[in-house]
Amino acid sequence: MKNLLPLLFAVVLGVACFVPAQASAYYYGGRYYRYSYRGHYYRYHYHGHYYRHRGWVVGVNGRAGYYRYW
């Protein structure tokens, strides 16, 4: 019985790796969009809003960089 638990865990983990991506994922125009909102596709969800683009803004004068969404 003790050997059954690790085996069951391995089976569940193996199945989880082969399950396709969630149904809310879309390929549109050759790009991968995770989110669909009001009939439109978006790649990013940040602070409750949906965005199609994300770019890294380099910090200046020792300030940390950040992602800009649009």
C-alpha cells in the first residue's frame, strides 16, 4: 500500500504533462494568445486588464526596469 501512493502521484503528474493547454488559449495570426475577452484575443493579463503587447523598459540611473503593456 505504501508503494501505491508514489505510483499514483507519478501517473497523475505524467497525465498532467500531456493534457493540452487550457481551452482559453488561442493561436491567432501565428501568435499565441492566452486570453479571450469580449471576442478579442489578448496575450497578457496585468492588473485586471488585457493587453496584446509587452515590452521591457530599461531602467535609468540605477532604477529597476519594468514591463510596459499596451
